[in-house]
Amino acid sequence: MNVNGTPFRTIWLKPGNDHVVQVIDQTKLPHAFEVNDLVSVEDVCNAIRDMTVRGAGLIGASAAYGMYLACLHTHATDFQHDLICAGTALKATRPTAANLAWAVHRMLLAIDTGRTYAERCSIALREATAIADEDADHCLRIGAHALPIISAIASRKQGQVVNILTHCNAGWLAFVDVGSATAPIYAAHSAGIPLHVWVDETRPRNQGASLTAWELAQQGVPHTLIADNAGGHLMQHGLVDMVITGADRITRNGDVANKIGTYLKALAAHDNQVPMYVALPSSTFDFALRGGVANIPIEERGSAEVRFVTGQTQQGTIETVRICPQTTPARNWGFDVTPARLITQLICERGLCDATEAGILSLFPEQRESGAAGG
């Protein structure tokens, strides 16, 4: 997607030096656009942990490149041991997103086919690049599959603006390119369908305000920032035609883990007969898991994200301020689980399906035996 008219991905190899991975520093947006160099698996772990890179697809791609960097710095005699340790460290950075463990596992399998140190490093680079390219391609396909949904709403509204509500950032910043929840929006916008996006601020880190609003503005998509708790009110007054969110993990039976607050949007949408769609690449499915509320690990982050906010002052400086009494404690769960019954349909690169085991397996018949006895 474009940044000031220039095409960018969220992660790439530094031109002229394929031992350096470059990423957009998302902690600096929307006030500054900066690119960071990552040269080791430790750098990648820190970037994922501190949310320099974030979002399900980008975390997976970052982990893949992290495994490639681990290969470059691993001693040939301890190669397998060091690589497993690198994978373990990467998986520990963010426990909820399925894409992270999926990418590490895929990289380990691919690298293990190499016979020499040089061959393994070459395979690691090729596989990490393939994972990144597939992520971007899958997002494009998500947009193509979802475009008829928005077209149908626009047709029913006879040319009036289609209003879409988002939560958090499942845009191109959360993936390698295009995004999951934003892919349908960008596809419809490119097709000339009049639309408008309600952007939840998404406390506590405000990814909607700082990231989704920024990238929609960069692409010229009409949008309005709203407080997290305004969505239900808008639905009650007929101002939301559909909700589209991303996901960090989806179970075999269709339960969806996504940014905290998604469950409340789903409840409001269900109560007001507003369709609720979840867009994701297949790497976000956890086919071995059922029963999301009981079984999906929910990351709890530091309380400072709730107690403090960072923004730009009228003088142009970036400041962090406390918003509660100094002695007030806080808890900070990063995700919640939306039960499958509240979801209209899932949208992935293979098409649309109901948020049920039967619906999901209709698109992924090869997974019928995996997790058949899962919890």
C-alpha cells in the first residue's frame, strides 16, 4: 500500500544487504514514519514484543524472517539446537496469535530439508520470503471474495454510502500488505463503491486511532474516528451496514480471538441485525483447538498501557501522560473471544464460509482428521 504516494510493505529485506530485515516502526505512527533495521532473532523478538511490528499476519512474517536471521548467526555444530531455541523464543513473545507458531513450525520443517549450513540458510530465506508473499496474496484474495458482499449492500442502498465499522487494526500494517479486514474496504473503494469507515479508537493502545485511521487516510478512504463505546449507538440508529474485523486465532468450531472489545461489537451487531464478518488468512486458523473461551491463551500485557496514553501535543512534541490516580492499579487483557454464533461469516483466501466446523472444513477438507479429538 502507499505511504505518501510511495508503495511500501510492512517488512522487507534491506536493498543491497539481505542480512538485514527492515520494518516500519508502528509505535511511532501516526506522528512519524520510521524504518527499523533488524539483524538478529533477538531484534525480531523485541520488535514483536514491544509491538514495533504487530498484527497476526505481520507477526507470522516477522517470525519467519527471525528464523532466517537465526540461521545466519547459528553455529554449524549446534545448528538444530540453536534453531529450536530461536523458535521457542519467538513463540513466547505473543501467545495468542496463531500465525506466530504456524510460521515458526513451517520454517523449522523447511530448513530441516537442507543438508549443509549454506543450503539451510538459503532455504530459510526462500521460505521466509514465500511466507511474506503468500500473506500479501491471501489478503488480496480476501478482498476479492468479500467485494460482492459490499456490492450487494451498495445495490440495496441504491448508491448511498455503505458504512463499515472496524475494530483495532487489521489493515495492511497488520499484515505484509493490503490487510485482512481492510482488504474488502480497499477492493470496494478501488471499484468505485461509495463507502465510509467508522474507526474504533481501540483502547488501550489506540491502534484504530493511530494505525487504521492513518492508513485509510493514506489510501484516500473516507473514515471517521469514534470512541470504542459508540459502535452500539451507531448500530441502533442504522448507521452501520456491516462490521468487519480481523482475528488473531480462530478455532476449529469458529470461535474468534481478536482485540479486546471485539466481543462487545459482535453482541451489539447481533442485537441490531447488523452482519458481522471476520476476515483472516488460513494461517490464523487453529484446527487443533475447539472452544475458544476455555482454550485460547489470552495475552495479558503491562498495566502501563491502560494507565498512560501517548500522543502529540499542540506544540508538536510527543508526550506520555497518566490518565488515572497514581496509586490506581490496572489490568490489561489484550484479546477476547467472540463465540461463533455471533459471526455472520468468515472470509479467507479460499472464500466465504459459516463460522462452524462444517463451514470451515468445507473450505479446508484436508483438515478433517487434524484435531478431530481436540479439546
